[in-house]
Amino acid sequence: MKKTKLAMLVILGLLLLLPGCNDKKASPSIAEVNSEIITQEQYDKACQNIKQAFEKQNPTQSGDKADSSGKIDPEMEKRLQEQAFDSLVMQALLRQDAEKRGIKIKEKEIDVTIDSFKANLAAEGKDAYQKFLQENNLSEKELREEARMQLLVNQLQKKISFSIAIEEGELQQYYQENIASYQEAAGMQISHILVETEKDARELLSKLQQGADFAQLAQEHSSCASKAQGGYLGVVNENSNYVPEFKTAALKLKAGEITQEPVKSDFGYHIIKAGQLQPTTTKSFDEVKNQIRMQLEKEKENTLFSQYMEDLRQQAQIKDHRKS
């Protein structure tokens, strides 16, 4: 219903780089991390991947940083190379520390992660998984290594942040300092029933005109997830992120009214009902307390883990043969 775009990503805190997949004997060393070798082949692959990721995420910026041949300029190229190198170093340090801590990832855990990823991609088509691998210059083996690395990082994060505690006073202070973000603008309470065809919509309108219950029809016939709440979407106003056809029709309604004609959009045909006009409201502390706690815990977790990674780097013996 809302204007959203499905974006399938493999989320790795340390970029889409692959450290331990190559034959280290077949490629010269470009660095050592506590005696673990990083090869030229690994480095070249990492540079290629980070450059590709940069160009995808920053099409305008990469264009601005390109010379007449369309290549990223030397300054940006160097920065990306350093990011690739730093990422390979950090991944080596994390793997080494995980081994010291006895953390191991089972193949079954990787299977579950990959299967879940495939299932999510299936919504984009039967060939979406293979297309993803091709677009990201990955083999299935390499994707499994990325999944292994992410699972390893997750386990390390849990160990590093297990002692995090948020005091009640911190929650109250955050709520008071950010109370504006918990305000809900005035608007109309809106429910809808979404169906595929105009014929279906008109049949339901006829039933509503004969006294049928809107919420019950939504539960039985709507294809929108809001059917579980009887079609209720929440408060809609001019700032709401709904497609124009739907929002325009919804905001024309008065309290208690139902659209007399089906409203067509890219999603199908809507029957829209207005509830009550709701003034600006502010969620209470109790309503958002758990949300604030999770947010603050995540922030502290990120801070702790960043410091942990910096400590690993400071204590490590890193030899960069590129500078030799």
C-alpha cells in the first residue's frame, strides 16, 4: 500500500569482501595480520567488490569522480583501496579472536541463513537468486563465506555486549529530550479493503450498502496485511506516504463515510472508510519505553563493538607489504 521498494541486501558490517576463499600459495602476500597472510588475489577481489558497491550506492557521486573514460579518479580509487585493505585486516582479526573465544559456526547455521535469503529473494522471481550472485560478482561458495562471517560477527557482538544495561532514568531522559518524535500529527483514522478486480470491489460495496460489517469483510476479502486489524491503517494526513490516488480519496471522506466508488491504484481496487478525525497526540512514555530501550541498547552495543575492534587493531601486529 505504501510506496515501498523491496531491497534485498546481504548485510555485512564489514562490507561485501571475501577474505579466506583463495589458495594463499597461488598468490603473493600483500600483508600479514598476526602472521595470517592476506594475498594479492584476496586484495584485488576486495578492491573490485568495494568499487562496484560504491558505484551502485553512489551513481551520481561516482560519476562526478570519474574522468573522461568513465573511471573513478585516482584519489577516490585510493580511498576505496584503503577501505578494502582495512576491511580484510579487520575480518582477519575478528576471525582470530573468535577462534580464541571458541566461537564456531556450523554449516547448518549457514544453510538456514542462505535458505532464508533465497526465500526473501523469491518474491522478485525464480531467477532472482542467480541474478543477485551475478550482479554482485559472487559464487555460492563465496556467499556462504560471507554468511559465515556475519554469523561470526553476530556471536562476537553478543559476547562483547552481554553486560549492557539501560537504567530507567536513561529511558526517561531520552523520552523527554526527544518527545517531539513521539507525536502523531492530526489526521483521519482510515481503514480499507484491497481487492484485485473492480468487480470484486463493487460486490463488496454492495454488501456494505446492505449493512455488512466493514471490518469483517476486510478480514475475509482484503489482500492487504491490514486485514488482520479489520482493514485499519492508522491515521492518514497530507504527510502520509501513500500513493496519491488512495490518499486523495481518503482525505476527502468525512468521519464514518465510505467511498462510493472503488479507488484504483497500482495495488488494485480499494474501498476506503473514514473513522474519526484525530487531533495531534503524543505517545506516552509507557507506550514507547520498550522501543527506547531497544534503541539505546543498540547504540551502546555499536559503541562497545567499535571500541572492541579498535582495541583488536591496536594490539595486533600488522605488516603491509604494499608499502615495501
